[in-house]
Amino acid sequence: MRFLVDGKRLARVGGKWVVHREVLDEIVASLRGWGVESFDVAAFKERFGLTRKLAIPILEWLDSERVTRREGERRRLVRPRPAPTPDA
């Protein structure tokens, strides 16, 4: 499993959970397409069908990856940085 985590196919969230990167990428894409500026844990749980026990570590991972930023009891999406353009 360490090989998969090191190879970025799996991500460790919350210290004890391991989630496939494709699932996390789908969560990120869904969050970006959700159409809300901010959300709370309850809305996140409902949207993705998660228990609080797993939702909190995923939200913390999203914060650490700068996908979201915690503001009190809510999370706000962080705008993705534009891709660098090659010098001509």
C-alpha cells in the first residue's frame, strides 16, 4: 500500500484512512461544479453520502491541498491557480 501512496494513486487522509486519488479528484471536480461559494460539514456529508467520521478527514485533506479553506465552521473553495504559460 505504501507503494500506491508514494506513487500518488492513493492518498492518506486523517492519518488512518486511505482513499483512491480518482475518488478525491471526483470530489474536487464535484465541489468546483457545485455552484456554492461555501458549505458546512452537513452539506458536504449530504452531497457525497459520507459519515462525519470520513467527511472530516477528507475536508482536512482538501484544506491541506488548498482546494478549500476553513473559515470558522464553513469551507470556502479556493480558486485554482492558472496553469503557467510557456515563454514564447
